[in-house]
Amino acid sequence: MSAGIQKSWVINEAGAQLTIKEFLQNKQGFSRRLLTAMKQEGGKFLINEQESYITETLRKNDKLTVIFPDEVSDGIEATEMNLAIIYEDEDHLVLNKPAGQACLPGMNDRQYSLANGIQAYYNASGHPATVHIVTRLDRNTSGLVLVAKNRYAHALLSEAQKKNQIHRTYEAIITGEMTPSAGTVRAPIARKKTSIIEREVNWEDGKEATTHYQTVSTLSGASFLRIQLETGRTHQIRVHFSHLGHPLLGDDLYGGSTDALERQALHCTAIEWEHPFEHKKMQFHCMLPSDMAACKKSLSIDYPGNL
């Protein structure tokens, strides 16, 4: 049996005289929804190891412990697979997702998404939580994915993401050469009316979307870029560079050629955020996958400027 996920705090002057509910909501970012779930699903609140009501008042130097109820499965089937785990602690998983794998189960694939593998990993270790993916990637985009290992961490990381406090760096190979070589793309994005998948720049109905880019190297008929997002619209990088006439190599949905690569040349190479409990900087990096690295190398060799 799992002992459950727990969090503890020693109450300082700022928390003294607050009720447990007030402390958790005002000082620790608990949502009303999370507190309701705690109450309905058997969560517990302890002051100095004694079970307490949420309305009890805290005093300085009290130790408050919250024991979260085990999370009920949301129906994700567990599928054993080799996960490329870059980092793990009691609140986070950082994984390197391969191209060709969806983050979540879909209509045509209920078993082999990243979430299926994470669920199997949790089951094997007795971790009492469902899968909370914070930063998703498209099926054919590779790279770092941040996962919260409990719903409390997920709530705080999701809020950080809304405030643009989770920073991801992407590397991409685009068609042609960007002018200027570094800059910012600001163009709103909406779902294309004729497609359930495709997005487009839409100046009337689109949502704000901002992409920063820097050319790292010029290749033969292509460029290798480093990219950061201010917003997280679906297909944002792919749509923005296609709109500018520089679709990603391999991205046939948005006009990219598949001659050199058979999937969009896009990889999340770095991620950075502040640990929601320890308040320290978390920063991770992973190399380009072999297909993109080989594509970049071949185009670099063919580029006259490199001879």
C-alpha cells in the first residue's frame, strides 16, 4: 500500500493565525478545486502529526502536513516501454520524447503514447498518481517533456506555464535563409476552418502568438535556428515559419519538403523553470536526435560557404 503523497511546512510568522485553508490557498497556491478534491477523496490535514479540520488555526512553529488522496486512474492504459528519463524527483519527470510518439493517447492509438509508458512506470514503482504532462509536444516533434508527478505540482506548474515562467528552447531546420537572421515573429494563430488539425495565421480570429528566433548556421538551401516561444499555440513554430515562406524541413502539413527528412525538423532541446517547492532553478538540455543531426550535417557539407 502506498503511504500517499505528502507535503509539509513549518509555519512562520506570516502563516500564524491563518486557518489551514487560508494558509494553503493564500500561501501555497492550493486552488478551491484541489481543496474540494482533498475533502471528497479522503485527503488529510495534520498539525504536529494530529489530524485536524481545515478550519483550524495555525500557530508559529506548527508543522502542517497534507496527505493527498491517491489519484484515481483516468483510464490511461499502462504500456511498458523504455522511457528516456533525463531527470526525476518526487514532483517532476523530465523525459526525452522521440519523434513519432504522441504525448497522449489518441483515437487511433490508445496504447503507445508517452502517457501510456509513464503510467506503466508509475504502476511498477507504486506511485499513486495519474499522468500530468505539463509541456506537450506534437507527435513528430522530439525532445524534452516536463511531467508533474502529482496534481498539486501540476497545478503550480500549469500556473507557471500560463505566466510564461517555463522556458523551452527549440532547434529547427527551416527552408531557406531568414532575413533578418534573428528576430521576433508576432502573428495570431487560429484553427484553419477547413481542417480539424491544421492551424494558420489569422489576423481577425487568431490568438496572440509570439516566436523569437536566432539563426545558428546557414546550410544548403536551409538554416538551423534556435527558437523560444512567448506563447504556446498549437503548431506555433511550424505555422509561423511556413507563413513567412520558410517551412520546416519534413513538415509536409505546412509545405515543407520531405526529401531530406521525413518528419518536421523540430526538437525541444532545453527546458528551464523554478522548482515550485524548493524555489531553485531547474535546467535541462538534450542533444539533437540522430535524424536531425544527420540532416544538418549533410546540408552543412553541401553548403558552399563551408568549403
